[in-house]
Amino acid sequence: MNLFGLMDVSASALKAERVRAEVVAANMANAETTRTEDGGPYQRKHVVFQADAGAGSFQQTLLSRMGAGALQGSGTSFGLLGSGNSSDSVTGGVEVTGVLADQSAPLRRFDPQHPDAGPDGYVAYPDINPLTEMVDLMGATRAYGMNASAVQAEKGMVASSLELLK
């Protein structure tokens, strides 16, 4: 494992939790939406996470931006970049594989004065429970905070390592 492995894993989690929080915010914003472009009420969305295989690591991005030879000479002697073997690649990250629409039936409320009321006077509303959405948002917020703390810890470890090398 290279020095940036923790950042790769935490960065993937930060990105995934941000998407999760955005989807929850969209669900809460559309809790009373009765009309969409597809017709009918808004459908609640779910985020699907999957374990990441480790592609697109911080090390690969850094090397592609700086040029492969820029850090190879000095970086490998301190273990900053690893040996380049596939065993150095980090697994354990997460990625969002999709945002799926909930297939539950809409809630029906009797409101004959509503412009979207059917001939029977009922209006179809999204099946969104604000409590469930808040719990999901709190979970996303906590997970985001934990991964941000891991990045801060990694930064401290890197700073300490650089102090030792002076």
C-alpha cells in the first residue's frame, strides 16, 4: 500500500456520500411534487453503492498530471509512490453504481380542488417519508464527516513524515 492509499479510499467515500446527500435533498425537495416531465408524481430515488476495484487512484491522477518521471526518482525512495506493482493498488473504496427510482405506489390524498386531481378527486403524491429522508441524510453526513477525519489524519501523517525527512 502506498502513502496515498488512505486518501484514495476516503476520497471515493466522500464522493459517494456527497451523491447520497444530494439524492436525499432532491427527495425532500420533491416530497410534494405531483407533476413531473414523465407525468405523475415524483418518485423517490435510492443510491446504490458498490465496492470500488481501485481504479483511478490518487497516485495515477498525480502522475498523469505531473508526468510519470516527475516523482519517480525521489518518491519511490521514500515509499511515497510505491513500487508500481498491482499489489500496491488500494482496494476498499466505494463507488456509486446508480441512482434508482423507488417503485412503490404513490400516496393518494383526497383533494378535489387540486389541479392534478383525478376524476375521483384524489391526487397522487410521492411516497416520501421526511423522517426516513432525515435519517438517510444524517447517515450520509456522519459517513462524510468520518471520511473527512480520515483525510485529516492522513494529512497529519504525511506532515509528520516530511518533518522527519528534514
